[in-house]
Amino acid sequence: MAAPPVVDARGLTKVYGSRRVVDGLTFAVASGEALGLLGPNGAGKTTTIRMVTCFAPPTAGTLVVVGFPMTPARHAAIKARLGIMQQEESLDPDLSVEKNLTVYASYFGLGHAEAARRAEELMRFTELAERRGEHIRTLSGGMKRRLMLARALLNDPVLLVLDEPTTGLDPQARRLVWERVRALKRRGTTILLTTHYMDEAAQLCDRLIIMDDGRIVAEGRPADLVAAHVGSEVVEVYASGAEESALGRLTDGPWRSERVGDVLYLYLRDGQVSSAMFSALEGLDFTRRRASLEDVFLTLTGHALRD
Ligand SMILES: Nc1ncnc2c1ncn2[C@@H]1O[C@H](COP(=O)(O)OP(=O)(O)OP(=O)(O)O)[C@@H](O)[C@H]1O
Ligand SMILES: [Mg+2]
């Protein structure tokens, strides 16, 4: 029999004032799965995560996390099995790197020796061992994110929740975090994460939920979402200076097209990538590329700025 889901949310809702910030989300995270929550700013990702991690009580719906119903009486049991890396930095600025870990470990009831051992192991895992004595205010943004990841792992969590784990990191630091998350995944840790980086979502997540305005707009494996909502290739035509008749030939095709500012996007499915289509592009300034998750995101949530 399959293991029960690590997160089971049904009709999960959060209302602030008169706004339904999270509006009836139903989703599950299977044991060992990495699920990504995507969505524009203000879509309700962090609010969803705050409900899953005992920081905000749901207004309605049912929520079961690591086998326990989400009620105040179960918060301690749930938190003992969760690792949380919040969107906002929440380290203790007056403590050293090492102390941030050992003090936090004591909240989980780890004894001195065990806390020191775990802290050591995790400083190595996140490549912070050489910084152990430094105060938080002297660390770079990337080091702080890595320390927050280390802290989230102190209790060897069943479910690791990462709210934008690599926002603001340089490419090297992002890759280090990805590699570490993959290592945790191989060990069977279940992961719930949010990100605005589509490459990160495609790299780390088995399955994605795209949300907008508190609701799910699409759900599936990254490659399946691309195939279902966009196709196989995208041609971007730079429309400024191009003749409208030439652009018209392209928008009249059997493929989906969309004009955003000076760029005309043509979304092509397998059979539509033809020599006829490319002859219609003659004389125009364009690039051709594989369809990506970013195309899915923009197709489903639009090009307008949020929040
Ligand atoms: N404590 C609160 N009180 C009132 N409104 C809130 C509160 N927390 C969040 N909101 C509102 O709920 C909406 C969703 O916010 P949330 O932080 O969940 O979005 P998000 O998807 O995480 O966005 P981002 O990508 O910018 O992090 C926003 O409009 C936000 O202003
Ligand atoms: Mg957020």
C-alpha cells in the first residue's frame, strides 16, 4: 500500500479581511515527492506555506501534515517533523553561525553533544564550517540562506518546506543549494518549495502547482505542463520596424500567437514547425527556442505586473 501523503490539503482557505488570499486549495504532497508552488507575487504561496507550517491557522478546509490534523494541540508534534526555511531572513543577528544552529537545536530537545554534532555536520553540508565563529551581520546574503537551510535540517525533518530558497543568490550559491536539496531528496526527504525561478522549479520538482489569486490554475510534471500549455517551440519575433502585413501572416497561422509590447510570440506544437512557417519569417528579426516553463507561467498567469 502506498504511504499516506505527507501533506493533505482539502479546500484550504485563508481569508484576511475581505480577501480570500488562499481560496479552496486541494492538493497533496506524496511521501518522497518534491512539489513546487509557483505563482506571481501575491498569489498566496507564502500564506499556503504558513498554514502548512503551523504559522497561520486556516480559515476553512482540512489540512493534515506529517500524519497529524492541523490543530493547535498537534502543532508541537508537527513542528518536530518539519524543517522550515522562510522567505524572510530570520536568523539571530547577535549569535554566531554555529550558535544559531546549536541554540535552535535545543528547541528540538537535542542535548549539547548531539546539537554540536548536528551543527558540525550541517555547517559542512552547507559549506559554512569556515565561518562558524562569525556573526550573522557579517555574512553575505547567500551565506545567510545556506545557514537557514542548515537550520531547517537540524531535526532531520520528514518534510522540508522551502519558501524561495535561492532568491537573491548568485549562480554558484544557487547551484550549491540545488545540489543539497537533491541530496536530501535522494535520502527520501519530502519537499514543498516555492520559487520564482522556473529553471529551479524544473530542476528540483517532480510536480508543480501553478497558483494565481489563491487558486490552482494548473498542476502537473514540469515537462507535461510545457507540452500541454505551450507546445514544443517558441519563436519570438521582434516586431518594431516590421511590416504589419508580415506580422499578420504569422498571426494568421494555426499556432497560438501573442503580442506583448514589441515582441510577437508564436507558440508551436510539434507538427507546426514547418518550412512554410519559417519562410513567413523571412526578413524578420526573430529567435527560435524550446518552449519552457516560463512560457507556461506567462501563458497561465498573464504578462501584467502583480501586487
Ligand atoms: N498577515 C496578512 N494580513 C493581510 N494580508 C496578508 C497577510 N499576509 C499576506 N497577505 C496578503 O495575501 C496575499 C498573498 O500573499 P503571499 O505572501 O501569500 O503571496 P506570495 O504568493 O507568497 O507572494 P510573493 O511571491 O511575493 O512572495 C497578498 O496580497 C498579501 O498582501
Ligand atoms: Mg511569498
